[in-house]
Amino acid sequence: MDEAHLLIDNLLSMWWIGLAAVLAPILALVTRRVIPDVVWLLAFGVVIGPNVLGVAESTGSVAFIRELGIGFLFLLAGFEVNTTDMRGRQGRHAALTWFICAALGVGAGMLLVQGDWHVAIVLGIASTSTALGTLLPILKDAGTLPTPLGRATLMHGAYGELLPIVAMSLLLSAHGTGLSALLLIAFALAAVLTVAVPGRIFRRVPLLGRAFVAASNSTMQTTLRVTVLVLLTLMLLTAVFELDVALGAFTAGLLLNAMIKGAAPDHATEIMHKVEVVGFSLLIPVFFVTSGMGIDPVAVLEEWPLLVGFVVVIALVRGLPVFLREQWTETHSGLTRTSDRAALGLFAATGLPIIVAVTQVAASSEVITDATASIMVTAGAVTVLVFPLLAGVLLRTRHGTPPRRPAATP
């Protein structure tokens, strides 16, 4: 009987989450995408969560699906990044810019919390992330991705995803920093082997490789299954090493992208499309809805100055340095217009998934309160709503056309 009740509870919570996932894009279309899909998902999560209606809860099964959603979101972000470009001149400048932003973020955090460096690190990491997975659909729909602005956003987004995850694993881990660094090195070696060994097998046995590719569009979906296996393997490794699973997922995307483009470049787009179908149909919406379920709207409203303040901090310590570096130094991005550079700063300051991840870790270890975590996640949602909208206004005004919000899905 208990198992039957547990099944009903899980299915009921998933039903409400599924309903939210269906209604969110409808409302995004009704509002002409001024309010993007991801913000509606968060809003519905708040409504159905324990702090408002209480009709859905993050049961053990729902929480596991949420983790898979995080995995697919960061896997897709890693797929979009070219590791060769990250090592190039533009990539090195983007990495340096992130370190400048991180120093400013931690410094601002120290001032705000009066010297509590644990909380300052949380604020520094959260305020310098870039929601690359959230920005990709916006850039694609607007036709910006192949342009210098799109490539520059990818560079800053790649480091804005990867480096905060690494910093979180090093500085917010239950282990000491030294042991965490050793675990990161061990994970990196294991991750390379996880991807390199199957790739070497397929190269040494060409018949097997051709058979896998030939069956990729059948009911066997071989290449997609291999992709999911690599994702699960690296997420498992990070869990075993007590690192953040987002690191494993993003690394899986980076390595798989490099391997597939090297072995079968024509097949890379097809695999990514399949991963998008699996992720955006259920798993990624579950992540955003359950993130909304953790937001306490009463606590956020009571502390609205803190909400506004954190949004301003994100703009100042992440968006402004990106803009100024582009404006005053040679970053090899190819951006020549001030409006493009300002739009890049706004895109780079758009953050949410990392903010959700870092606040979850910090709240569970009691570095920050649940109320503060709610405010920070809500601030991340505000950046997703406002910053790309402002960037779109800048870009469309430059071309002399009426501003219109590009399509956005999580």
C-alpha cells in the first residue's frame, strides 16, 4: 500500500510539472516571447510548489529527474563550445575577463556581508556565471550565433559555465581545497579516458563504427545511447568524487563534441538535435520547474531590495567588465560597434542554472539561508528576462527595425 501511495505521489507531482511544461511555451507565445519560456517554468514552479499551492513536491524520483535535467542542460551547453576556440586568443581573453569578474564579485560580496568570505565566495561565483544553455535558443532564433557577437557570447558563456563550476567544486566542496584539486585532476583524467577509449575502439574497428552510425536513426538509436552513457558516466564520477554533477555534464558535452566532430562532423548536428529533443521535452523543464518550487515568494517580496541589489551586482561585476574589456582592449572578438559590445555584456551577465546550482550547494551546507537562496535564484530569473531583452533592443535599434524579443526556451 505504501508503494502504491508513493507511486501516486510521484506521478501526481510529475503531472503538475508536466502541465507547467505545456503551459509555459503557450504563455511565452501569447506574450510574444517578451517573457521567455524558462521564466514561465520558474513561475509555475513557484505556484505549484510547497510555498503557494503545495500540489507538487520534489520527491526522490522527481529530484532524480531534476538531476538528469541539469545534466542535459549542461551537456547541450558543452556541445556548442569549440575547445580549439577556447584555447585561442579570443578564448584566453574571455578566461581572463572571467577571473577579473570573479575577483570583483568576491570583493563585492565581502563588502555586502562584512567579511564573511564563505558567503562572499557564493556571491562571487553566482554573480559571474553565464547561462549559455539558456542563451543558445535566443541566439539561434535571432540568427546571431554565426556572427562575431554570437561567437563572442559562446566564448564568454563557455568560461562562464565551466570556471564557476570548477570554482564551486574547489571552494564549496566538503573536502579541503587541496584534496578537491586532486579530485578535479583525477576526474579530468577519467573523463578523457571515458571518451577516448570508445573512440579508439571505433577507429580500430571501422566496421563497428559504421554499424553504429548506420543504426543511429533506427529504433536502436546507437549514437544517442552512447552519448547518454557518457553523460551518465561522467555525472556518476562527479557524484562519487563529491563534485557538482554540472561539471560532469558540461565536460561530457565538450569531449563528445570534440570527438564526434573529429570522427564524423556531419553527424554532430544530428546527435545534438536528438539530445535537444530528449532534454527540452521533459528533463530540462523539470529542472526549471523544480527550481521554482524552491522559491519562497513571501521571503523574496519581504527582501525585494536585496533582490534588486543582486541583479545590479550581477550587471556590475559580470556585464560591465565584459563590455569595458571589449571597449578598451583588443580581445580578438571582431566586435566593432559599441552596441554589439554592450549586448555582449548583457548576454554574458545572463545567469540562472549556475546560480541555482551554487545556491543549492550553499543552502544545503548552511552557508546561506533558504530565503537568501530564493532571492538569488529569482534574481537569476530576472536577468534571463531583462538582459537578453535589453540586448535585443540594442541590436534591433542599431538596424533601424522595431525591437522584438527573440525566441527563448530553457
